[in-house]
Amino acid sequence: MKQSFLLLASIAMSLSGLASVIMLKRLTQILSIVLLGLNPAWSAEQEMEAVTLQLKWKHQFQFAGYYAAKEKGYYREVGLDVTIVEATPGVDPVREVVDGHAQFGVGTSELILNHYHGDAVVVLGVIFQHSPLILITLAESGLDNIHKLVDRKVMMEPSSAELFAYFFQEGFTSKAFSLQHHSLDLNDLLSGKTDAMSVYVTDELYQIKQQGLAINQFSPRMSGIDFYGDNFFTLAEQLAQHPQRVKAFRQATLRGWLYAMQNPDEIVQLIYDRYSQRHSIEHLQFEAKAMHDLMQPELIDPGYMNVGRWQHIVDTYRQLGLLPADFNIEHMLFFPNSELDLEKLKATLYYAAAGLSLLAFLSAILFRFYRKAHINEARLKTMFDHAPLSLIVLDAQNRIQGWNAQAEKTFLWRTEDVLGKNASIIMSPAKRHEVERILAEVHEQRVISHTKSTNIKQDGSEILCEWLNAPFKDKHDHSNFIICMARDITEEARMEEELEYAAHYDTLTSLPNRSLILEQLKQALATAARQKTKLAVLFLDLNGFKPINDTLGHEAGDILLLTVAQRLPQAIRECDYAGRLGGDEFLVILQDIGARDNAQKVAGKLQALISQPCLLKGQTLCVSASIGISLYPDDAMDINTLIHQADQSMYQAKQDFSNKKFVENANINDLESLG
């Protein structure tokens, strides 16, 4: 670690133009203090400081990392004697910190509003990468679509900003339903006192599971509202007066969280034995598993937070009218050692978190190194060889003159095997001409280029790399060179594609999910308005799906839904869309349909296809669909009204279907009695 900091010190000095030995010694002394601050336990005679951590709820696995940091001695190692205080009814955890009763606290994204209203809170790290807050309804209620909550009773805390934003995104406000005070009693939902209730996926869903109840879940993420969940914070005053203490607390806390998520069973037993038996062992284990999905510890280190994600939350609050346009989120986010920019630079260098910004920054540094003859060459070589990015130096003919250790790891070519060879050895044949054109432009126009390109490794495999290519001359200003910086983003790109797909397509049927089909409807309406054509919305609901699901099981129900989803595209054109809203409800969009009769013909084809026999667990079964139709612009002009009209039409069709079945059964009974 000390070598890394000395390397960063040399970078900082080159940026400042300070090359004197005295300044280096002074900077090294400062860095030593920083190192000591990162681990105060290095000072053998340091006294223990007593601090208090205020939780936002009662003892449970939700706060596992703090218990682990205390019980495993991580707080003691950094000189802190931490008292963990659970929340009690009527006590605001944030106010406890603001009023000085605690030095640290656990909060939510709503700390943004506290900061805006004058509380100088500073977020030290994010624990839940996604909020655990969702809205649920009982499956038997039939409220399996968020739009069905209109005029219904909804039990939700006033502070549930992400849920309000979810409603706003769906086109209606809190006035569209009857908002009730949250009783924190799940029985109010079970007894029908309320139609929908906000819950934590990490907590109340355990009770639902234990009782074997079927529910509908509505997450703000279904509409692109993605808030952070729990985080830990302090005050700006604490950070200013006790910076080392704050950093030590943060370091030990993140260590505790890492341990807790790697050893959940041990921490579950610890909580049950030493903190609270309010929840059973099984309940705590359920909570640990649910939290794992929200934290994603294999992908994201505990404490990681992104300014862009925070800005997304700020923008959401702004849409709700809770924040002004000029609110600056960066004032309430803490990144270690930001006053020296050393820790941020270290994280940037070693984890490439800043992407192209990092590449541009390093380019500027190396550009200075190569242009300034008085820069120490040994220091330059150390930095070049051990940089966390692939660094390649090309001459005017694009022959490789420099190749660092990271380039060896990325492209599998040893340095001695590539020096003097043309850079085309790592270029994809399909992209070679384009890459050579980019390099020629860098040589001739002296510009910096940012690109992504497919490259070939020594073993012949392909990877996707992010590149920054910057021009420079040698110390005599004679030869033209290019410093190329590369970062392998193959896995990152794959994950982005998977996340993009998961965000827009239903995992069971592979049809567009609710979010995507509504976006497609929005675009189709814009096209219809521009071209003055008619558009039809078909709302499909399967008849008899619930008895099949209940009798043959959810696996059979999933097979049935998948079968129906595969049949839908057979009845529509390539320019039309079909998607799954949720449960056994589907939405079909027919563009430029001409007249209602044409939409009804398509509906007839859909019903015929869906009614075809389906083999489920050795049984041949048939289901039908109730289909409602609405037409743009005949029935409505906006999305919500069109869907509502189609929904109502579907319910009428379902009622007619039920009445028909009733009459058929009655006639059969009459015939049997006559027989």
C-alpha cells in the first residue's frame, strides 16, 4: 500500500510541477498521516474513542455488517468503541445523529431531503444497491396490475418516495387512490382493511411465505425508478472535526459488511444469541438471502456508490416537486481522502471506475512525462510497467515500442515477442482498416481518440476493449509516437447486455415486459399521430388459468404461459408488438390497423391459437382468452385511457365468457335430469 501511495505522490508532484526533494519528503509525510488515518491501529498507544451508531430499525440481519464489525473486533482495531443502538417507536434516527445523540446513523436515499432541509448529513457508503421497498397485493384480490389500484385503499408510508415516483411514472398521483396511514401490521392486508401495502422484500415477505399466500409484487424498478437502499452516514461537522475517526469507522464498517455477507449463517446466529430473538433463525436466514440480491456482493463491494445513481434519485425527487433544479448532490457524498484526491485516484487507477475519464487523465500524465526531459525516467518506467491499464507505445509506422505488464495479461503476448511488430497483430481483421484510419488521424491531426474495438488475443480469442489513443513526441521532439491505453470490457459489456435484456424482457416468456411494451405503445402512438393512422390495443387475459396453476402447480402454469407467449406472434404482423404485463395478462399493439373490424379479426386469430390444446404434465388441456380492444383515436388519445378502455372491454368479455359457461353447465344439468 505504501508503494502505491508513493507512486500516487509522484503523479501528484508531476501534475503540480513540484520536483524538489523537500516537497517529496513533505508529501510523503502527509501520505504517512493518511496511511495512519486509514488504519489508526498502527499507532500502538492510540486510545479507544467511544462513538454511537444509530440504526433505523430494530435489531435484525438488515444491520449485519455493523454487528460483524463490532463482534469481530474491526472497530477495536481502528481504535473505536462502538455502541449500536436500535430504533424505538417515535424516534427519528436521523434526528438522533443531527442532535448529537449519535455520531453515525443508518439511513435511506431520503437523506437527500434531510440535506436539502438544512441537516448537514454526509453519506459515507451505500449498503443496499437497490431499495428493498415494494408494494404488494393479495393474488386473490385480482389487483395484478398497478393501474387497478385506482380508487383502491393503499397503505404506504408518506416517506416512500420511490413508490410515489413509481405511480408518477405510471401516469397517476397519490390522489388516484386512498392513501392510508401505515400500521406496520401485515394482517391489515390479509383481512382486507387495505388493498395494497408497502413492505420490505427482506422482511415481511417471510411472513407471506410462511403462510403460503400468493401475492402480486410491484417494484419501482419495473418503471425504471432505482433508488439506493440502506446507507450509513454522519454529519459534515463530524467529518470536519474528526476526519480520521470517520474514515476509520467507514473502513471497519465495510470490512464488517464484507465478512457478514461471506459468513451469513455465523452472523445470523450472532444476532440471535446477542442482539435479538424477535426474528427466528429461519427469518434471519431469509433476510440474509434477500439482502444478498439487493447488495450483489460478488459484483459490487459494500459501500460503493456512484454519483450518477445519486443524481438519478435527485432527478426523481425533482419530478415529484421535492427538490429545486439547482440541488447539488455531490456536497453530501463522502469519498475517502478527497481533500488530497489520493484515495479517489487510487480507486480510479486500480478499478478503472471512471472509464474513459480515467484514460484521459492518465493520458495527460504520461504525455507530460514524455515531453519533460527532467522527469525521472525510473519513476516513469515503474508507472508504465505497473499501470493497471494496458499501455502500448506505437511509433510513426504503428510498430510496438512499449508494452507493459497489464498488456501481457490482457492480450497474452509477452513483451519480447511483440516489440517491433505492427499493432495489427492484436487487431480484428474486420476492424483493421478502421483502426488504422483512427491511428493515422491521431498521428496527423494530433488529436486524442476514444474508441471501442474488438481485439484478438495471442490464443486467437476475441475480446472487446475500450481504447484511448493520444499523440506525443520523444524528448527531442523528433519522432511521432502514440500512447495507447486499453481496458478489457468484454465481461462488462456482456453484463450490460444481460442487464439491458433483463430490464426490458420477461424472464419466463422472453416477450417484452411491462416497461418495454408500454414504451413501444408510446412510440406507436406517436407514429400513429404523425401518420394519422389508427392503432389498436388488445388486452388479453387467460380464462381458467388460476385453477390450472392451483391444481397442477406453478411449473405447469409457467409452461402454459410460455406456450401462449409463443403463439401470440403467429397472429400478428412484424410491425405489431406483443408483451406480457404480468401474471396471465398480455398486451398486443396493432399498428396502422385501418378499422376496428381488422382488430377484431386479429383477436379472433389470437383466440383460435390460444385455444389449441396444450400438453401439461401428461394432460392435454385447453384454455381460452378474454380479449378487450380499444382503438386510437376513436376510443382515446392517451396511453392510460387506451389501456383502461381495453382492460374494461376485456373484463366485459370475461364476464360474458363466465355467463356462457354458467348457461352451458345449467343446460347440461337439465339434460341429465331429463335423462
